[in-house]
Amino acid sequence: MKTKLHFLSILLALALLAIPTVVFAKELGLLIITGPGIKGDLTLSDESVLRRLESSGFFDQSNMLKQAPENLGEGYTITSNLNLDGTMTPFIQMVYYPMEVGQPGYIHMTGRLDGETLRTVDEWSQLPAEADKFFRIVMSANDVTLQSAVIAAPAAVVAAAPQTQPEVQPASTTSSMPAAPNQALYVALIGSLIAVLGVAFLFRRTVSQRSV
């Protein structure tokens, strides 16, 4: 009986010793980031930085969204790799969409390790404020200024004023033709008047001569 208990104690001790080894063998070991403002890709492997990201909730999906946010532009693709006994294995692939400074960004989970390969997923969540703030600090320390993924709403199109046709002036009622007929009539009247005066003058002179 004592031999059996001693054997079980040894097995329990070995199991407890093995637990830290397993956890260490599966820790986050590398982040590969691509996106606006990054030439090629950015690699993060500092253990303290990666642990702080984990503890801040950067990889948590507690704040899940029912649907994708609207008006999002280009984001930052992040591939997270596990350190499996010294071998870096991709286990999460996601796209981070930063908002304006002070507003938590969005995470679109696109791949998750399933067995030995990444399984395609389509899950949206919003980062905790602390996680977003720390990630910005990390990127800034690596000379990367995050560019907001918010697409500005298109400016309202101002309706163009209708083109007005030049106002057509009504045709003048005054004839532009030369007033030749009126002038001829006027000349005729003058001529008649002169003739009448001439006749009257001759008649008067004749009467005057007879009376002498």
C-alpha cells in the first residue's frame, strides 16, 4: 500500500513539474504586422511587450460585435505566432482598424489555428481602451504612426443652379425700315402748300393791277 502511494506521489509531482513547461512552450512569441506607414512588415518579439499586450486584453474577444462597423478603410494585418518548443506557429490572424486618438479601434478576426492550419473565421470585436492605448505606444516606439481607418463621409453635392437662357427681348413694334413714305407725303404736302400760296399770290397781284 505504501509503495503504491509513493508511486502516485511521484506521478503527481512529475505532472506538476510538467505544467509550467507546457505553458512556456505555448507562449506568444512573435507578432508580424503590415499596413499603412509600414515598409514591408514590422516584427515584434520582445517578451515583455507581448505579455503586456496579452494582459491588456488585446487578443480577448469579450466585446464582440454583431456586425461589421461601417465606413472602414485600410487596417493593419497582424499575424500572431505561438512559440511551440522553439518553433513559431501562426495561431491568430486579424486586422486592426484604428480610430481617432482616444477611441478604441476594431479587430476583425480572420483566421484561428485549428489543428495544424489556420481556419478562416469572420469575427468582429472592439478593443478595450487600455489595449488600444498600449498598442499605439508600441507602434509609436517603432516609428509607426497609426493612420485612422475611418473613411470620411462624402461631402454633400451642391446642386448646380440651372443654366438660364438669356432673356429674349420682345421685338420692337417700331419699324426699323426707313420712313420713306412718310417723308414723301410730307414733301408733297409742303409742295401743295407752296403751290396754293403761289396761286393766292398771283391772284392777289392780278386783282391789284385791275383796280389801278
